[in-house]
Amino acid sequence: MKIHEGKLQAKGYKIGLVVSRFNSFLTDKLVDGALDALKKLGADEADLSMYKVPGSFEAPLAVKTLAASGKVDGIVCLGALVRGETPHFDFLAAEVTKCLAQIMLEGPA
């Protein structure tokens, strides 16, 4: 039996981070964690690019545009939705997740 398994490494890869500015008190910490993880996996800071969007709802379009550009080998998308007393969270979380999944499925393998 052959086992195919990816290796966790970022060395030599160009990575784009799409980050929501809304709830930056949370997304800034997510960015710090992502950058720390990428550096531990061998990423060179010169190969990292950050693209800030107004909120999580705008992230899928930025991800799709960045993926189509061919400028990066991988994309990390970071946003934070905070559940409140209205259904706003449910609508946004569902749509953003659905859109990102669709982009992933349509992208190059």
C-alpha cells in the first residue's frame, strides 16, 4: 500500500494572508499566530503578503482574486465574527464559509 501524505513546510512558497480589519482586536492576534506558524514551517518573510479587507464578508472575493492572480502558492484567510443578539453572525458565518469552500473546490488542484 502506498501512503500519500503532505509535508508541513512553507519554505520556498509564496503565501498570501487575507485578513479582515473588522474585529481587529481578534484578527491581529490571529495574524500573529499565523505568521509564527509560517515562520516555524520555514517561510521567508519576503515570500509573505498581507491583503486587508474591510470585514469577513469581503474576504472570499479577495481570496478568489488572489488565487486567480497566480501571485501566491497558498492563501491563509483570517477573520473573526462575534455572535451577538441578532442573526447577523449566522448569516455571515454561513455565507463566508460557503463561498470560501466553493473557491477552494473550483481552484486548481
